[in-house]
Amino acid sequence: MSLLVVGSVAFDSIHTPTAERDRVLGGSAVYFSYAASYFTPVRLVGVVGEDWPQEHTEMLQARRVDTAGLQVKEGGKTFFWKGKYMPNMNDRETLEVELNVFGDFDPHVPEAFRDSRYVFLANGSPVVQAKVLDQMAQPALVVADTMDLWIQTQHEDLLKLLRRIDGLVINDSEARLLTEEENLVAAGMKIRQMGPRFVIVKKGEHGAMFFGEEAVYTLPAYPTAKVVDPTGAGDSFAGGMMGYIAAQDKHDEATLKRSLAYGTLVASFNVEDFSLERMQRIELDDLDQRLGWYREMLTIG
Ligand code: AMP
């Protein structure tokens, strides 16, 4: 079933304690699309500058990503983000951000995308996220991501958006910031009262917590000793999750739980190399094999 993502398309420069990469393919919508494409075709809405290589677009198209919503701004430059990871590979510092064409991104959802049943509003201003929703016909499920910047600078707009979405995916520190609750269980429950039917709080290497109408639970991260580059972990998690939901065309809580497991597993592969490189070397079978091990790990006999 149709899945739409709106978010950043970027060049990233990444510094980790042991390696560096300059201007690799990144952006929330790119990680999301690739991760979701194991399960379902994806419709992408974003913006790039004229420095964007056509081969990146072709690579996404080869993965069933419809790029009809990717605006190319003549004379503009693509969004650029430079980050540095601390030795624990969890905490990171933004060294540079050049918003470029993403700074005045006015998302236009192509007519042919407006009937999408599943919508993911990747990290972006809540005003821009709301503009996307205004263009959609009648989605079955809308899930959004957000970050500290919007919680601090566009608080009222974010609160309005929360009343219009079904699910929110948010980091632990951002959940605390949004609710002023130290306890994450209390924070997750409080966000549900702000509007979304379910909330997923991501805790990096410690997994994710789910807060729904019927259940509250924690899923651990898949244990991996090889973390090369955590960039895009959150977006590939969301992509795996939404891709699975769209492929099933169901969003009851049992389906959501399996979708969280797939999200966890796609993210576990994604962090094993830079940019999309690890995801580019796996297939759905590899995810299913890891799902078998993950299920075994979670079963207490
Ligand atoms: P994640 O590691 O899942 O939080 O996502 C990292 C990706 O988000 C990188 O590829 C960046 O290009 C992108 N990114 C970083 N900052 C922003 C921002 N302010 N808005 C949108 N995307 C961003």
C-alpha cells in the first residue's frame, strides 16, 4: 500500500573516533526510503540543489522509490550536515549545518501522491509538516518525527501538529524536553495525552519504548558489536517500521509490534557501515534471518 515520506535529502560529513567520510549520501527521507523499500514502494517528497548527482536519484528509483516529488532547485545547493560522534557512538555533536535549499523548503505533494494511505513526516519544522498534511486526501496512518530544535523554537506549532497525527517517533532526550518528565514511561504517556494514539521513544543502543492504547513495552536494540556510523539509525528504524505497516496495510497493535521489530533490525544493519552502504548489501532475507535470532533472544523458555 502507498507510503509517502517527506524529509531531508542531504550530503553528510561524518566523523567517528576511528574514521571519517566526506559528503556522503544522507538525509532523513533518504534513509527512510531505502529502509522502507525492503517492504514496499515509497513516494518521496524533498528538495535538492543543482549539485545533486543524478546517480543518487537513479539508485533510489532502482529501489522502487518514486522521486516525482523530489524538487531540484536550479542555482541552489543541497542541504549539508556535518556531525561528530563521541567515543560511545551514541552522543553526537553537530559541527556544521548548511540548510541551503532545505531552509525554505515548501513541500509540494504531487497530485498522484495525495492518496497515499501511509505518511511519514520525517524530522522537519512542524509548520512544514502541517503543510504536507493539508495536501493529503485521507491517509490511514500519519506518523511524525521531531527534534529538540522544534520543541524549543516552534512549540505551539508542534502541539498543534501532535493533535493531527496518529503516531510520534521521538528520542528519549527529546521526549523529556517535550514533557518536562525525567521518567520516560511518564513522558511517553504524557505525549499520548497531547494527541497521538501511539508514541515510540527511541533510546539508541538501548532500543525503543512503545506506548499505545492497549500496551506499553520496551524492545531492546539488536545486540551488535560493530557500530561504524550511527547516522540514520532513527530514520532507518522509522523506514523499516512504516514499510512493514504499509506492506501489511494494517496498523493494529500486533502489526505495530512486528513493525517495531523490523525497524529495530533495519537500524541494526544500518549502523554497521557509513551512509546507506550496509543496507545496500542486504536483502529482506537478511532481515528475516536476524528476526529469527531476535525472536529467540526475546523468548524466555
Ligand atoms: P538520524 O541519525 O536518524 O537522526 O538522522 C540523521 C540524518 O538527518 C542525516 O543524514 C542528516 O542529513 C539529517 N539531518 C540532520 N539535521 C537535520 C535537520 N535539522 N533537519 C532534517 N534533517 C537533518
